[in-house]
Amino acid sequence: MTVGPRPGGALPTALVGLGAVAAAWPVRPLAMAPGAGINGDVVVAHVSGMLAGYGAIVLVALMSRWPVIEQAVGVDQLARWHARGGRLVLVLIVTHAGAAVVVWARLRGLDAGSAAIEVVRMPGVAAAVLALVLLLTVAGASIRRARQKLRYETWHGIHLLSYVAVAAAFVHQLAGPDLAGHRAVQVGWSLLYTAVFALVVHYRLLVPVRAAMRHRFRVASVVAEGAGTVSITVGGDRLE
């Protein structure tokens, strides 16, 4: 059964929007490199990078199974937001990487290839490259045609790489010019990531394990309802 958007979904949407504005607002265009100047490519590089970092953690929060979000929005709607947001974050990451290389090439008078090599050697950028490769892998596996050919367990295992990608990107963000040297911003950004990952560990790992141990869940019956459709009834102890 597909559940439509709930009335309470407007508040989470507004909060996410305000967070995006806050994430992009403190961007300092001159921070990327001395003499960069306020150019469009510099602004694009910084704004897209900050929004990508913020968007990634929002995606993790959407699927954290936090009851506050699920009850306000609904699981189906959260899944749709997660899918659309994933595509947007990937575009922002690619935009950020491309703009950063363009800026560095202009500043150093290099061709794109040489500039890309120098950028990758900067502190924390190797972690960002790892994050991009992992996210592209997840995106490729999530394409409808590819997903139809994969077992669910295989697709889910690949999708878990997203958490590794977000963690690697976080390392890059702390070393980046928008956060490096700004202790208060670094602490606030770190607390945001820590809080969201704590939600994931609690609601996606600890709560299910605790419930399984308490109620001793087991499959009570499996009934074939029709072509490609199966009903599974789960029983357990003290379910009341």
C-alpha cells in the first residue's frame, strides 16, 4: 500500500530548506586559494560543496528510521525524497569537483588534467575521491534496469557503501577551506554528523536487535498470494 504525503511533512521540508540556506550562507569565496577573487567558478565550487555535504547527511537522516520524521512524513514519502535527493547530491558533488578543478587550473595556469592531479593531492581530497567512487557505484546499482538484475541482498550490500562514502566525504569537509581554521563551525558540523549517525545506529541497529531478542520473532507462515506476491506472517512472544 502506498501512503501519500502526510500533513506534517511541511515542517520537516521547511527545516531541511533552512538548513540548506545555513550550510551555504557562511561560504567564503576567497577561502579556496589566495588571489582567487570573487569569480563565479569559485562560488559554484564552494556552494555546491557545502550543499553536497549537508545534503548527504540529510539523506542519511531521512532513512534513519527516526520516529519523529517517519510519523510526520511517512515511510513511502521518505523513500521518494531519499531517491530524488540522492540524485541531487550526486550532481552537486560532481559540480563541486569540476568547479574546483577549473578554479585551480585558472589560478595555476594549468590544463585540466594537471590541475586535477594537483587538486587530488591536496589534504583530504583523496577521501573525497573515494566517496565519489563509492557513491557512483551505489548510483549505478540503483538504476532501475541494474537493480532488477541484482538480488535484493546484493543491492542492499552495495547501498550500505553510502555510509562509508559519507564518512569519507566528512573527512574531506573538515580539511576543506570552508571549515578548516574555523573551530566553531567544525565543531557544529561534526556534531551534526555525529547526531545523525547516532540516530542510524540506534534506530536501524540497536532497536531492531533489542526487539528481536525480547520478542523472539519467527516466521509463522508464508502464503503465496499470486504471481510474484507472497505474504509473510511474523509471530513472537509478548507481542501485546
